[in-house]
Amino acid sequence: MTFVLTEDQEAIARSARGFVRERAPVAHFRSLRDSNDPIGFSRALWREMAGLGFAGLTLPERHGGAALGLTELGLVVEELGRNLVPTPMLSTLVLAGGALVLGAGDALRESLLASISTGERVLALAHEEGARFAPFAVATRAERSDAGFVLRGEKSFVLDGHVADAFVVVARTSGGDADRAGLTLFYVEASAEGVSKRRLDLVDRRNVAAVRFDGARATEIIGELGHGADILERVIDRATATLSAEMVGGMQEVFDRTIAYLKTRKQFGVPIGSFQALKHRAAHLYCEIELTRSLVLDALRAHDAERDDAPLVTSAAKARVSETFRLVANEAVQMHGGVGVTDELDIGLFLKRAAVAGQTLGDASYHRDRFARLRGY
């Protein structure tokens, strides 16, 4: 499968690559980690990215966005992945912002989307509740009140939830805890009474929180009452494809660093890259990366073209990239030898990111099972 980027797409990729290399190399992530930064990302850097148009890349033009597709966004997040740059792009632009674009009323879109595109506000989608990814297993309840709806429940894995200014919350208005029917998306301000947030520590030091809604009031409904499952599934699929593009960037960077090491590290007076066994392992990784990249790009383009098979190819891509990123990172540690397991070397940081990203929005097993179900097995 061969994909050729347009001139505009190549320009976006170059712009993102140059900005990230200059303003946010891996050392930037290390600085945030080592200082135990309470936010977990740089708001100043995020506003700079917004100034370049990245924060609103897929939003409508009338709301300050560029009205581009996931393919273009994927080129940007791939560069972020190559440098482990933490940003609220997935949570704010793709998940919560995507839900607003698909289902919010005009007044809510007018008041929020422009502030997303300028990097002023951080939003989060609060949907997961269990230890494993199950987007429709929702026990959080929404009950009618005089002022709208009252939400009660806890979300376990909310991306950027600890710093979010507002939430798009998935709650149940009817049905059992695992039903698609009866799910509704609500808009809730983080400052509302009854909302509490607790930051969680992950091995890759990315931003996740547990968020509790204890009688929190929501006056805005996104989409139709009891029919939010379709919007939820669509924004999660778009986010999954976007996350997969970030993972492609991460594994490509690990591979490039490993090849450079094989060319410079010497044993017995020769570069270790001249050893046949290591050549075979490197060639295997190259093939796996190229196959995975093609699957991910196909998933991004499937969403842009609104193809019927977009959910299918998204699950195929996420299953593949979760396994490939982990494979490349593990092999990189092995081929770097003892130094590969030290914190001094960046390879270990990518290995940790591969572990967490592989679980986020569904691991390989989840997406293989979903792929099979979508194919009728």
C-alpha cells in the first residue's frame, strides 16, 4: 500500500518537525518529569503550538480552526511522538473537542471551540470506569433535577483530567451498565460543585486522573438524550487513529536511534551493526514498522474520507501498532546492551511510553476482538 503526501501535507510535517526539534526535544519531557511538574505539560508551549495552528487543526474555520483532517493531524502527532512531547491535543482537540463538533449546540460550540484552537482551555472526555478499556460499560448515572441533570459516578482514566477546565462526561440515563442505549454525553465545568479530581501516576508520566462526580450539575447535553453511544464511538475511533500515529513516531525514533548506535558501537574492532544476527533483527524491525505505518495512515485517511470501514481499519491499526511499538522498544533495549536499561539513555522512556500507549483506548487484544466482531466472527 503506497501513500504519497501532498505538498501541503509535506509542509505541515516539516513545520511540525522543525518546531518540535527546536522547542520540545526529549530533554523537554525529562525536565517536566524530573521537576515533578504539577501540570505535566507546558502551557506556554501549547499556546505556541496553537499559534502555529496545531491546537485547532481539525476544528471548523469559523471557530478558529484549520478544518483539516486526521491525516494532517497525524503528521503533527507523529513528530510529537518522536520526541515524547506531552500535550493536551488528544484529550482536548480530538476527544472532547470532537464530541463538541459532532453533537453540541451552536451556543456551546461558539463559546468553547475558539478557546480550544487558541490553547486557552483544556477539556477532557470522562468515559472510562474500569480497569480495562470498555467504552460502553458505564455505571455513572444522570438524574433529572430542576436545574438540568445531576451526575453521580467516578471515571478512572481521564486523559488530562487533573488540569481540565471542563469535561464531556458519559453518563447513563437508562438501561443496564453495559448497554449502548441510554448513554448521554453531558458538558460539566470542572469548577462545578461535586466535581473532584485526583492525578494518577503512570509509568510513562503522562497526564491521567480519576474524576468523581458527586451530585455535579450538568445543564448542557451533547447530542440526543440517551443516544450518545454513536458520538462516543466515533470520537474514540478518531482518537485511537490519532494516538496510533503518535506511536508510529515513537517507534520510528527508537529505530533510528538504534541503527545509529549499531553503526557507532564497536566490538572486536568493528561496528556491531556488521554482525549478521543484528542485521537480521534490524531488517525485521524495519519491515514491521513500514507495515504498521501503512495501516495507521490508512486508518487516518479512512476517517477523513468517512469510509464505512473506518472502525475496522482503526482497530487493525491500533492492534498492530501496540505490538510493533513494544517490539521495537524491547529490541532497542536488547541491542543497546546494558546501557539500554539505564535512565540516562532515552530508549527506556520510549519503552515506558509504548507500554502505556498500547493500553490507552484499548490494547491489542481488545482491538483484535473488535476487528473480529466487526467482520462478523
